[in-house]
Amino acid sequence: MPQRPSDGFGQRLAYYRKLSGMSAERLSTRVPMSRAVIANIESGRKRDITIDEMLALAWALDVPPVALALPLEQPNVFVETSRGTQTSTHARAHNVIDWFTSGKRPGSAGPTPPQTIATTRLTMLRDYYQTLGRIVQAEARLARNDTTAQWEAILTEEIARRDELAEGLTGLGVDLTDFKIDETGLVEDQPVKRRTRTRRRPSGKVSPDGDD
């Protein structure tokens, strides 16, 4: 029988916590949950882990989130990937792990529009930030008058690559704004503007509602 990803979450959490030499009490000071909640997760009594909680736990333990979400220790076990009212699907754990890291769903018949957009965003974002890193490196070498390579030509090439990637990502709906720490980046709900209706005066002139 396929296991649910949440079935072993607590055991994996306990494993990595102990491996880090961290007590549940100490871990609770780094995540938005109490020591008792952590104990309930590790014992399996609590399974409804939110994304916020999983990311916080993975960050505090310095492990990839997939290490908590999926059984890296049992790559050939079957994992339930979805359960509907009439059907359920499952896949080998190593295939689901690859899905997390590559964006390609196991058993997918072919690229779908959502998959194409998501995987392209992943690939281009990785390339974009690697390019930014190479720009910083080239600028630092130029500032030191480093002559071991043609850093000016390299910088020009990398800037052109950055601009090309930025344009492509923007076209894919990616917002590359350099947000400040106090900005969420979430789109605020715009207030609905009241439409001004018009009605005719007895004289035949048109005026907005509320004029008289």
C-alpha cells in the first residue's frame, strides 16, 4: 500500500533534529511552534503540517524541504500523490523527489501549459541569479585591475545575458522587483470603484447620480 507523504514526516523530523544535536525545546525557539507541538509531529499525532511550518523546520535544521516532505531514506517505496473521490495516484518516492527538484511530474503524458511555465521559470530563475553572481565577480575583478582574463568583455556579455533573461522572465509573469524586508510583494486587492450612473434631467441634460 502506498504511504502518504505525511506518514513519515515526524520520523524524518526527529531524525534530522537529533542529527543536528538540537533538542525539541531548542528547535521550538527557532520555529513558530511549541516543544509540545514538535513532539506531537514527531510521534505522528499531528500530521496537518502547513507549508509555513515545513519551511520553518527545514530552515532551522538546514535541510532541503524535500528531505522532510518525502522519504529520501526509502527511494523505492510507493508514495500517494493524490486522492480523489473515485481514484488515487501513486509513484515511486525517487520519482516524486525528482519531480520536486526538476519540475517534471512522474507519468506525465507530455508538457502541459502549467508545467511548461513552471519549469521554464525554474530554469530561467536559476540561470538569472547565477548570471548576477558572475556579474558581481567580474565587477570585483575589474575593481582590482585583475588581468588574468578579459573581465570587461566578460562583464559586458553577462550583463547582456542578464537583460535577456530579465526580459524573458518578465514575459513569463515573474516580478524581479528588489523588494525591501518590510514589503510582502503580495498584490493588494484593489478597491472596487463605484460606477457613476447617469440619468436624464427633465430638460434632457445628462447628469451623474447624486447631483440632485
